[in-house]
Amino acid sequence: MKQSKAIVFDIDGVLAAFEISFCEKFGYLNRDYTNLAERYPEQYDLVAEFIESHHTYEDLEPIFGGFVLLGTAKEKGYKIILMTSRTFGTKEVTAQW
């Protein structure tokens, strides 16, 4: 049986510049915190609203290096799997992006 090769790409931070968009809205402090709500606990509601809004993801800039790597993997015959932790409410905009 032939094994197929696959590679998984996270969307935000690898293919889409979510971090830049987030920092432009909330600032560049506490970037060592991976949990965005922990970076700005006093703005938890605004952070949650930002993360859950489909508008946040509509116009994210692509990350050039991520797309180069994705294209190289595709050329080498890898099955491409896209992964995200975005909320279900962003499914349509994610697919369009």
C-alpha cells in the first residue's frame, strides 16, 4: 500500500498575519504570552470580540514565506491540510480567504 505524504499548515501566524492585525488594535506589549486574553485581561471582552468576529479575518495580509513553503510542499506531492483555532463563526470567511 502506498503511503501519501501530508503536511499541516496553521493559518494564523503561518499563512495569515493575524498577529500584526491584533497588535495594531491592542498594542505590542506582552507578546511572550501565547494566550491573547492573558495579554490584556483588562480588555478581555474586546479581545474576545475581536477574535470571534469574522471581520477580523477578512483582510489579513498573507505571509509570503508561509505561502512559499506551502507551494513547495504541494509541488513535492504533499497533501495540504489547513488547520486553525478560529471560531466556527469565522468558517465562511476563512474558506474565502
